[in-house]
Amino acid sequence: MNYFVKGNPDLCIGCRTCMIGCVVAHEGTKIFQMKPGEYVFNPKLDVVKTATITIPVQCKHCENPACMNACPVKAIEVVDNTVIIAQDKCIGCKTCMIACPYGAIDMVKASDGGKQQDGSDRIIANKCDLCNGIEGGPACVRVCPTASLKLITEEAVETSASNKRTAAAISLSQVKE
């Protein structure tokens, strides 16, 4: 089972700390020494605010990812329970972005400064990678001030299902009495 981050809209205050944590986790603290405009702020999630809800939207790391199936160059693969984009392979075709049912993939300027043949900036797909390879797991979960984000693992799903079954059994036994 692939892992994913689940947000609780009842706890999310829309502070966007998760977005900052994401960028720092991937770019390092060097961004705090740089002047605005010297770095590209490309978080791998987006906080959506409406009149009734505020919640981060990010990749759900699907079991059969539509983005991976749609990628013509096989730049998307599952690694360690995480759907990962090999940005060096990405050709910027946007097919994965269109295929994603959650709108969790953005196209961003390549951080390597690469150019297209016409001289324009090379764009690549950008999405949550669960901070794969970064100690401590997803930065968004670690920095959320209201603990509205949780990493969902196979063990968490099994525990939740077991708890629901137990609650249902207790509820049914009380009905029979």
C-alpha cells in the first residue's frame, strides 16, 4: 500500500506553513539567506481556501496512479510506497497533470536552469513525494502547527479499520440487549 498525507479541514487554519516546510525540506535553509527573486518557491502541495473549507491538496499516491499510466516517457514510478517523478526524465508534456484526479500536479520551471530548444525555460511536473529520502518523513506533517496533517501508512489504515470493526461490534451488541 502506498502512503499518503491526509488533511483534516476542521483543524487546518490555512497558514501555509506546510508549503514553506515543503520548500525548505527540498531546497534547504539556504532560501533564508537569499533575496526574494533569487530562488523559485515551488512547494509540492497547495493550500486551497474557500468560504467554507481550508485544506492542503497534495498527491494521494494512488495504488494505480493515473499520472504514471499516462506518462509517455515513464518518468513516474512507485518507490518505497511513494509515487515519484524523475524530474530529469520529465519532458513537460503535462499529460500527468491532466490525468491526476486530484489536481495535485503542477508544472514548474526546472531548477537546473534547463532550456527548451526555443530558448524558453524547461518546465517539469512537480508533486508531493512524501519527502522521500528526507529524514523525519513529510515536512508538511512535521511543521503543521495544528497537527491537521497525518501520514497514513498501511499500519494506520489497519488500525483504523480494526477500531471501526470493534466499535461496530459493540454497537450491534448493545442493540441486541
